[in-house]
Amino acid sequence: MGLNLMKNALSSLLLMGILVSAYSAAQPEQAKQTAPVKKTAPLPAVVDDTPVEALQVGGSVVVLKTSAGLGDPDSVAWREAQEYLMELGLAPPVHPSINLRYDATTPPAAVFLRAATDGERLYLRLRWPDASQNMAGNRSEFADGAAVQFALGDSATTSFMMGAPAGPVNIWYWKAGQTPAQNLAAGGFGSTTALELAGLNASSLYRDSGEWVVVFSRPLDQAGEYQVQLQNVTASIALALWQGDGKQRDGLKHVSMGWVSLAATGGVPAS
């Protein structure tokens, strides 16, 4: 009888061990099932999948009126502004030093443009393909850059090639890796002069897909000599790009071969 009791006790202990092991093995699975699910960050909004209009010299760019934030190059608010595509040609050589580097077979460069205002500032958004992000600036390496040039007088008598003494221009210039943007005046080749920033700002980003996006902005109402007046949100502009990997700098650049007009839409800024 004592032997039977011992066998029963051993059987009970063995059964309890099996139950404990099974319970312990089930715990990680249960914990796994009850663990909170990690939330992934939402994908960034796609801005540049809207219809594009071709832009030619003498054409017009509609300026969107909105109260939405526009300083961020990737702001979804830019989707509401019409995007334009313009091909820029290699600037004519205007100095002997440029002749040494000028290659007439250089293909045109494409630039996309959007324009908007919030009633306080003018915003101009440029984007262009660029396979390399060039931010250096020494004798053998050159930085990418972009500029918007404004005719200060009648565009019909103002040269799109840096203006002239009797027809000066105001230039907003951005250079990769350099802050802030530069506010410049010119009255012909070799006459570039730095101005006060006058509230000019430029924000930029380089996309891994191989593309620069730059947003220039400045208050509409800005006094001062050679400062373009934008109270009516109208102006004549010309565009320029510098490709660092192509050793472009100074007068060696791609430009629009003439002026295009900014034209404000009617109404008040929309929310």
C-alpha cells in the first residue's frame, strides 16, 4: 500500500511539472499577442504629381493666392499652385573667360516653377533634376545654384542678361550650402552688387531621387533702391541655374532666354 501511495505522489508531481511547463511555454506567445502594435509614420504628401503647363519666353505665370504655409518646399499647399515647365538654355558668353569654358552642345536644363502669395509675401518655388548634390566651392569644385531676376523697369527695354546701366535688375540668388540667400542688384555683366536682405529668404531640400527644390520668398512691400516692388504681385522675371558638377559658375549658367510675367489672380487669399 505504501508503494502505491508513493507512485501516486510521483504521478501527481509529474503532472504538475507538465502543466507548469506548458503554462510557461504559452506565456511568450500570449505576450506577443497582447503587445501593442507599433504605428508606422504616414508617408509624406506627394506635391509634384499635378498637371504641368509649358512656359515660354513672353508667357505668364499665375500667382496663387492662399493663406496656407508656403515656406516649406514640400508643403502640400503647393499642390494648389499651377506648376510650369521651362527649358533654360546655356547663357551666351559675355566675357572672354567664359568663352574658354563655353560648350554650345550643352543640352538645355529643365526647371519647374510655381508662384503664390499669402498677401504678405511672394513665394517662388523652383525644382529641377540634378543627379548630384554639389555644395563645395573651391577652385576645382563648384556649388549648385539658382536665381530669380526681376526687371526694375520696362522689361521690353531691360536685358535679361543681368540688365544694363539704364535698365538695372534685382536678383534673388541661392547657392547650395550657403545661407542666407543673397539679394543683389546688377546693371550689366560684372556689376553685381549686394543689397540688404530686405526680408528675402530661401529654403531648400535635395531629394534622394536626384532633384533640388528651392523656395524663395520676400515681403511684397519693401522699400529701398533696386528692390523690386511687388505690392500688386506682378513682375517680369527671368530664371537661372548653375550645375556644380558641370563646373558652372558666374556667367557660365543656364538661363531663360527672356522674360516671363507673374500675374496675380483676383480675389483675396483663401484658407
